[in-house]
Amino acid sequence: MRKAISRVTNNNSLSEMKNELEALKKALSEKDYLINSLNEDSLALQVQLEISQGKSAQLAVDNAALNVRVNELEEGYQTKNSELAMLSKLFFKSEENSQRIAAQLKKSHLELDCCKSELSKTKAALDISQTKLKKIESELGLLKKSHSKIKQKLEDELGKLKSQLVKEKESNNLLSTQATVLQDDLNLRFSELAKLSNILEVKDRQLLAKDNELSIYKEQLDKLKKSFAWKAVAPVRALSYKFKKKNTKSLLRQHVEVIQNSGLFSIDWYRKNYPEIDEYSISPIEHYLTIGFKLGLTPSERFDGNDYLARYPDVQQEGVNPLLHYLMFGKNEGRTF
């Protein structure tokens, strides 16, 4: 019963470790999802940054074109001023051409006014473009700062996640190792339980045979008790019983001493592996001599009584304590364990 409880406890412990491994894997998956989300945000900011840089470059090109146009208009304006000056001189030199010059002068004034108007519009457009350019440059600066902060935050978070991932991998390896050890221990317990079950089956068959034999002896004893000879020797039997009881206790003490001095029985190991013996009011060695060996219990790591009995069937048929048999007879007979 206690071994069954121990097996259930080991199974529960293994199940808890598996659940803990699943929880750690789930947490790791959530961390990977967070990293992917941060990478997607960083990529979106990078795309927006490239778009803003493209707009800034286009405005710079437009600004350069407007500057060229302003220079052209200023050159035209200067040319018209020169022409106007020449026409003014010609006007004073030649009255004959005054009307033609006046018309040409008027035309030049109109062209000059158009140039001034176009120049004003161009300068206004240039001012607007420069304002937009400054605004875009300001937005671009803010985007760069935001991108830098997000990138730094992403790198910090990535570093933390990598560190945590290393720790979780180490924890997973430790849990896997512990689970392997528990599984090996569980397999060993199952193997021992199978051996004990086989031994119990053999013992049950032997017990059944002994019961049948005992029934026969009881019948014979009942017949004997009814006889006159049995009643006549009753006083002798009483005296013999007292002597036999005394000899049994003395023999048990001798057997305890033999096992205790053999170095093949570990009291601490026996108590640790079979804690149920504390329920008895006898010593661990006495328990093994009278009860433990019948249940297939092992006295220490050095001596396996079940293996000894399996190796020597003749000893098993005798139904004696395997360790006691080895110490008192088997060792001298050249038997090994």
C-alpha cells in the first residue's frame, strides 16, 4: 500500500514538472510574440521615415528649381532695366522715334510689371516651400528621436528577453534532468514491485501448500490428542514448550548478532527504504529476520536477498532467510551474491 502511494506521488511530481514546462513554453511564445510586435512597429517607423525623407528630398529639388527661376527673373529684370535706360536715352536723343520708343517703353514697363508679379509669386511659393521644408525637417527630427527611443527600448527588451530565455532554457534543462531521474527511479520501483509481486505469488503458493499440509497435520494431531498416550505425556509437553520458547529467543539473538557483525545489513538504509518498520516494536534486524525477508525486502545496497534466492533455488525452497543462509552456510559453500 505504501509503495503504491509512493508511485502515485512520483507520478504527480512528474506531471507537475510537465505542466511547469508547458507554462514556460507558453511564456516563451508570448515573449516571441512581443518581440515580433516591436519589430513590426520599428519597421513601420522606418517606412514612415523613408517617406518623409523622400518628401524632403523632393522639396529640396523644387526649392532649387525655384531659386533658378528667381535668378532667371532677376536677370530678366535687370535686362529690362537696361533696355529701359537705353530707351530713355534714345527718347531724349531722337524725337522722331518718340512714339515708337514710348510704345516700346510702355511694353517694357508691362513686361517689367509681369516679371515683378511673377517674381513676387515665385518668392511667395519659395517661402511656402521653405516653410513646408522646415516643418518636414522638424517632423523628421521628431521621427528620428522617436525611432531612436523605440529602437533603444526594443534593444533593451530584446536583451532582457534573451537573458530570460537563457535562464528558462537552463531551468528547462534542470527540470528535464529531474524528470529523467524521477522516471528512472519510478521504473526502478516498478521493477522492484514486479519482483516483489512474483515473490509474493511464489510465497502464496508455498503458503497454500503449507496450509494444506497443516490441515493434514491438524487432523492427525486431533486424532493423537484423543488418544490415551497424548494425555499421558501432557506434563512432559508443558516442560518442553518452556524450554523451546527460551531456546527460540536465544537463537534469535544469535542470528541478530551474526547479521549485525556481517557488514551486509544497513540499519539507516533499511529504515529509509522501508519506513513502515517503525510501526513495529522490534529492531530493524529483528524485523528483517522475522518479517522483512518473507516480504522480499532488501537488507542493504550490498546484498540483494531476492537475487540470491533466484540464483539458488534450493535455498528458496527451504524458505530460509537468504542473508542468514549466506552468512551461516552459503559463504562456506562457495556461494556468491
